[in-house]
Amino acid sequence: MNHFKSAVCAAGIVLAQWAAAAAPDPVVTALMSKDLTNLPGKEVAMITVDYAPGGADPVHRHDAYGFIYVLEGSIVMGVKGGKEVTLKPGDTFYEGPDDIHTVGRNASKTRPAKFVVFLLKDKNKPIFTPVH
């Protein structure tokens, strides 16, 4: 009986460590940024985000108008107060400047995913701000 209890405890520890393991970080690639001369203080930034299988973003915000277009794979997106949606190639998603991006992850544990993000933002704001 003691061996069984020890095995159950060991399995619980391994499962807890596995569950706590961080998802792979996304790879963000800057494609371009452009000052909007007819909108003083504003710029457009365009990036791609690559999720490895099982990859995910931390909770964050953009302080920008964000337009997402899925290029490959399948992703799950959601903002605070909204529904999670699963997107496939050709699908789009929108985030407003006040939105907290609570869910951003690859829907697959075995295949990568990639999407492009177009951000209309203040020039002095970062592209990504973690929310704790």
C-alpha cells in the first residue's frame, strides 16, 4: 500500500510539473512600420506571429486597433468579456485598443500556425504589453 501511495504521489508531481510547463513562445517577426503623416502621432505596424505546436501568448494588450488574418494552421483567440473563437486560414479577428487579449494559442498540439497582424497605434506605444 505504501508503494501505491508513493507511486500516486510521484505521478501527481509529474503531472503538476507537466501542466505547469510553459507553452512554447511565439515567434514575432516585424514586417514593416509606417508613420501615418495624415494622422499625426499614429503609425501602422505589421507583424507575423508563428505558433509552434501547442504554442501560446501570455495575457496581453496592444493599445492599438489590431486586425488579424490567419495564414496557416488553426488558432484560438479571445478577448476579455468575449467568446473564444477558433480561426483557420483566411479567417480574421479584431482587437480594440481597450481589449485585454486573454486567449491566443495554437489550436493544434502537432501542427504549427501562422498569422499576420496589422496594428494601427500611437507611435509612442509598444506593439505588445503584458497584463498581469
